[in-house]
Amino acid sequence: MPRLPLELLMHIVDLVPTEDLLPLRGVSWLLCAIATPRAFRVLRHTNTLRSTIALSHLLETTDIRQYVQEVHYTNRPGLPSIDELEQDRGNSEVGTHLFHALQLLPQLPVLHTLSLNLAQPYNGLNGQLGCCSIGQLAAVDALAQLDTIPTLRSLTLDNIFLHDIYSHPRLPNFLCGLTHLRLSAIDPLPGLYSTPVFERVGLYIQPLLRAAADTLVSLTLHFQDDTLIDLAMLRYPHLEHLSLQNVVFCAETGAEAFVLAHAPTLVSLSLTKCKTLYRSPRGWAQIYDTFSEGLGSLREVAVEEDWAPCAWSELYPLAKRPARRVVMYAGASVGYCSEDEGEDVRGLDRLTESCRARASSGGLHTPTVPAWTAF
Amino acid sequence: MPTIVSVDDSTVPGEGSSRLLLLVSSDNKHIVVEEDIMSRSRFISKQVEGFEATSQRHAILLPFSSFVLNKVIEYCSHYRGYYLLEDDPDAAPPGRSPVREWDQEFLDVDRNMLLRIIKAAHYLEIKSLVGSCARAIADMIRGKTTEEMREILGVENDFTPEEEHSPSSKCTG
């Protein structure tokens, strides 16, 4: 049996899936030494002080950071307890360590995925911003100070709260060159801001959407509530996967034209809780039919509608059906369902059927990357 | 360093666009191959540059068997004239090489042979073949136990029994 030189063993271990590195460490001392730092390819940390410090320390370690491909920083599960709130008060250490960790990202030579699930902010004691908000501020501040990371392909910013920090003029630089972008925005403190939510969406989200226009293959854009965001001017020449949530399809957003503009490349489309305007002449049946005819490369479509039973649903039968239409007033929305939406359902069936037929017949278009995954 | 022996010019014609090389395997088999085919090997290319500097043609002695050498030549012949990113990273913008299904079939050999091919490719500095072999070996390792991995890689267990039964003692620090 030929013995392999060290360089070849390292090359092979580089290609071994992360889940197989643990048994590989038990093969021999040499394999253990090779496999151990590679076991840190994917870092998953939460926004606790201990986990954030650990992330910072790992990224400072030269032997480890050269193998880090993915960094996922997520919200700890559950709501903070009173004790935690007390601890968080004045505890800026989480922010300090997160800021420090993110500042080290350019020193990760093979980093391709960064996912920041920026926890929903909550008010700490005495009206101070809590720990989660400190983390969000620190994350945005750190990213805004970084230039593009050439290897980075996939970025997730979940639970963006529509706050002035996102108007940092340098923040979009960080998004240049991405192929996968997922943004989800929340409006955590309704009534706190004088400007309506849709104006803040335009101010803070659109510069981010424009930054990666030339390279983006997959875009996920999710809002917590029904949102008017102007998509009309956005174009992504390579867009294959699109997922929208709570985007209102109307003239103000240009959402329908936005989807159709990507017909040559669009392979999968996901619409979650998207609505049209109440009493708009253009309902979902017409939109679905336009998509059936216009989206010639579409293979997959997923539509999830907003079905929210309310207290009077026993008395009011329509409340048991999904709201497909909405009235917008100063950024707030009220969902509606019409007496007869059977045509909408049939329109969706026709769209789904046209996708299924295209997928089963093969077709010419081959997606270059899978949906929602990077590498 | 490879051993280089002088050869008769009549054995290895050196004129024209497709000059021939004489490769000698460890089992002393003489294999004549077109220089173009082996240009994917940086090791061979460097040897040929050396020939041009000295205006002398030589046979190149290689430390692996003719069976392995013929497999490498088969690989190089298949990709003759093809651009492969690993072998020529400066020739095209960075990106991923296409998945080469042919390689999977070509490397469908027993693991002993696979290890010999990757060693030969490493010696000859054919990065694309090293990469394909490494991927094939990594695929073999997938989902295997530690003992099975040892067999595949041909590595001996050098842990003491205490270390082996105490995972925390391995490579901590």
C-alpha cells in the first residue's frame, strides 16, 4: 500500500465533508493534526457573550481561520429573561466582540458564506437598547467598515430593523460581487419613527439591493408586514431564484414587471403572503396568467398566502380564506379577501401546471447554482 | 530529482511540431509519447525546457510502474488540447472547472491503484489529475468508520490504546 506524502493527505482532507472529519481525526496523529483545523469550516455562534467571544477567538487563530468557509451568527432561542435584560444593561461586550470578529472577516481566505440573523431588538431596562440591538448595531458598523471580500458569495442579513444605521453610505460596498443575497426586514418598534415604513424600506433596503446587481443569482427579500418597495428599476441579469414575502404587487412597487423582466433567467419563484391592492383591476389571476406566458424558463413556483383566522371568523366566512388583497394606509396594511377568488386559484393552477410541464420536458435552461445554497 | 540518461536521437525523433519523448518506468519499460500529450505535466515541461537549453534529447526515468504510467498517459491523451483550470490557472479568469464525468469512470479502479495514480500525478505535477484523484479518495472516505478510513488511506494507527479511547486527548491544544 503506497504511503501518501503530506501535501496529498492535506489535499484529500480538504475535500472530505465536515461531518466525516471527526472519524478521520481518529485515524492517526498526522490525520488528526490535518483534520482538526478543517473541522472549523462552518462556524455557528449565537448572540450570547460566551459564544461571541468564542467566535472572536476562533477567527483570531491563524491555523483555523484559513479554513473557515461559513460563518453563521444567530439569535439565541427564546426571549430574554429579566435577569438577562439586567445583564445586558450596559453590557456592550457582545457588540465589542462581534465587531472585532467581523472585522477579521477579510483575513479568512476561503470565506464564502456569511449569515447574520440579527436578533430583534428589545428595550432593555430603563429604556436602554438591549443586548440584541447592540449586536445589530455592531454588525452593521463592522460591515460598513469593510470593503468587498472577494471570496464571499452568499450573505444573509435576517431581521434587519429599519433604522438609520442601515443608511451608512459604505455598507453597500460589502455586498458587491455576491451571488446569493437574503434580506429580511422587520419593523420592530411601530410608532417610534415619524417616517412611514415604506419610506424607510426605500432608504435602507434599496441601496443594498442595487449593490450586487451585476452578480446576483439568488435573491430573497422578505418583509414582516405588507410592504411597498419600489422594485421597478432593479435588474439582475443573472437572477435564477427569487423569493418575495409580503411584497405588494401594484403600480407603486412594479413587482410584476420586476419579475417579468427576469424571464430569460428566472428558474424558481417563491411568493409568500404577497398581495395585490384592494379593488385593483389587476388581480392574481391576471398576474399568474402573465407569469405563465412570460416566464419561459420558470421550473418551480411556490405560493403561500396569508391565512390568518380572526376572532369573528365564525361570523364572517371570508375571514377563513387567505387574504390576497390589501389596503395600505401610511405604511400600515389591512388584508382583504373577495367574495369570489376562484379565478385566482385557477390562475395559480395554470401557472403551476406550466412550470411542471416545462420541468418535465427538460428544456434548454440549466441553472448554474442551486437555489438558496451557496457552494 | 529524476535520473536522466542520454538517448540516441534515432530512438527519439526530435523534429517537427509533435516531438516524441521517451519515458522509462520503474519496471524498465520504455514508452514513447508525444511531447504535446505530456505538456500537462509541469515536471515533464521543465525537463523539456532543460533539453532545449542543452540541445540534447534524453529519456526521462520515472519512479513508478509502466501500468501506472500508462494510466497517466491515457489521462493526458484524453485531455490533450483541453484547458483545465487547475493546470493553467493564469490562462482564464478564476472559476470552477467543469465537472469531468470521464474522470469518474477513468478513476474507477481499486484504492491501491488510485493511490499509485495520485502519487504519480503529484510527482509529475499534473494538478488536475491530483485533484480528481483526491476527490475520488475523499468520496471513498465519505461515511466510513475510522478503521475503514485507515485502510483506504493506507495509514497506520499510531495512537496508544489510551489515546484511542479518549477522543479529548487527540489534538487538543
